[in-house]
Amino acid sequence: MSGRFDAGIFVREEIKKLVPYKPEIYPDMVKLDANENPFTFPAEIQEKIYRMISPGSFTRYPDAMAGELVREITGCYGVSPEQVMVGNGSDELILNLMLTFGAGNRVVIAVPTFSMYGIHARVAGAKIVEIKRNRDFGLVVDEIIRAGESAGLVVICSPNNPSGNSATTEQVASILAGCRCPVIVDQAYLEFGGTDLLPLLAEYDNLVILRTFSKAFGLAGLRVGFLFAAPGILHYLFKVKQPFNLNNFSQTAALVALRNRELFTRQVALINEEKEKLYRALREMPGVHVYPSDANYLLFSAVVPAADLFRGLLREKVLIRNFGDPLLSGFLRVTVGTPEENKIFLSALRKVIDTLGEKKNG
Ligand SMILES: *Cc1c(COP(=O)(O)O)cnc(C)c1O
């Protein structure tokens, strides 16, 4: 029997083509590859979280509606509870949106962008329609609207990962008005900059705004995302959602983080100051072209091949992000780190570019 069983017979072609996400683990690196908050999580907030965890948090299932966290979110962002949903990272919310609105439909994605939209769309069995951004990574609004006419879902990221630029309110309003289907705007990096599109929610019932605790709030390890949308959209998302998706510990941690958000506002201000310094240093570096960014990372290209630069930096114990996406060939993305980390990155980058340049000329 065992020799003859082929699980693949029962698997869709799109699933077979997917490559599992198993990122390599690089120990002891200056880690600037995943846009995390580089600062130590505030000890006083950690203490408060631990104090709120009771033995019941372990034995009992969590609140399926995450009521307390949702209430805190509504107070903080000025929305009503019927407009909020939380998830196990915004990744899970993206998958649920794809399963609910994308499955069997077209999903329009403005590319290059965050790779999870395409992956989750494929898993859900959607047909992906990619609309290329322009040379500066700006949205081509009329093409998105045209493609959106026959789609079940449109996805835009603002500030966009990895380019760092943002959509304007006018652009997103045009897309919302021009498309009948739900339009996701992923604002995972909004705390760092860019236009807040939440005011559009009152006007457009097809808007879905994604947010996360993974970046500015330093909770990437606990997986908490949330979204804002009209009740008409949440009505269907709640049918698809796993009942106990967000565990007790993460619900509590996100709640406490939000109640103490001024501590993170301070960290965000520091990160943005560091971003400006890093941007200026990269702009002045010969052979480097860097893009302005509203987020906590910078996209850049260099005169030397990106893959060589990436590997050279690894040898210097600095991990940044390279890309498999052909639309991003030649580009690298560096997350803004602590002041020390950014210094290490810059001097490693200078060294590697010099070495690679000498090899080329010598
Ligand atoms: C990091 C990131 C997220 C956050 O994902 P989580 O699952 O909430 O950690 C969402 N969207 C984009 C574009 C991101 O870069």
C-alpha cells in the first residue's frame, strides 16, 4: 500500500506550485529584515500583561469575539464594535478575506507589494489579477478600477511594503467609488506615516482597512491584527472566521499595549528620526539609490548586484530583505533599527559595496 499512495492526486495545481514559507534562521545577526520594532518591549507593559493573566486564561477557551480588546480598539480609533474584527495577525484576516470574497473570483492586487496577498489568494482558489504600480510605485488608479469591475476583491497596501510610499485619500476614494467589490487597504505601517484612510469608512461600505500590532506596537511574536469594515462585510467574515482564533494571552497583551500606547508613540518617533538619518546616509552613498518611505523601512538599489550585496552583508552579520519577485529584482529593503544597528548596517554596506566594486574593476 505505502508505495502507491500519492497525496498529490488530491491537491489543486495552484497549491502544488506554492513554495512553503520556511525562512532560514540566522542566529546572532543584526536583524533588519522583517520590519519589527527594534526596541526592547517596555518592561512595565510586560509586567502589566503578566499580572492580568490568570490560571483561567490557560484552561478556558478565549472570548471568541475578543470583546474587551474590541472595546479598547473602538475607543482608541473612534469606530463602533460592529466595524471591528481581530485576528491571529493580519495575515489571518487576509486569508479570511480571500476565503470569503476571493474564492472562485478575481482578486486584483497592486504590485509589487506584500507577498502574502498573492499566497493567500492562491490558497483560497482565487484568480489573481496583478496591476503594476508605476515607476515610483504609485497606484495606476484607472487600471485598478477597470480590473476591479469584474473582481471579488481589490487589495492595496498603503504605506506599501516594500516601496514605502502611500496612496492618497483621493486615489483610494476613486477606487472605492469605481469598484463594486470590497477593497482592502492594508495600513500595517500607518503609525509611522502616510495618510490615514479610516475617515473614508463612513462614506464607503466596501472599504476594509487592515491594521496590526506587529509593527509599531512591537507584538509581532504574539500575532494580533485587526480590521475596520462596514457591518455588511463583517457579517460574512464572521461566518468564515475560526471561533477561537485569538488566544487569551495575545488578547490581553494587545489590550494592555493599546492602553499604554503613548510608550509606543515615543518609540515610533525615535524610529522615524532614525529613518531620516538612514535615508540621508543612503542618499549620499555613491552607487546607492534609496526611495523615500512613510514606513519603518527603506527600499534601495545599488550599482552592484542585489544578491551579492545581500550575501556580503550576511557575512558581516547583517540581515536585510532580498526579494524573489522579478518586479523587485535589483532591490533590497532594510528595516530601520536602533541607532547602533543602523550604524553597523551603514558601515557594513559601505564595506561590502567597496569590496564588490573593487572586484568588478580589478
Ligand atoms: C508585516 C505586515 C503585516 C502584518 O502582518 P501580521 O500578520 O499582523 O504580523 C501586514 N501587512 C503588511 C503589508 C505587512 O508588511
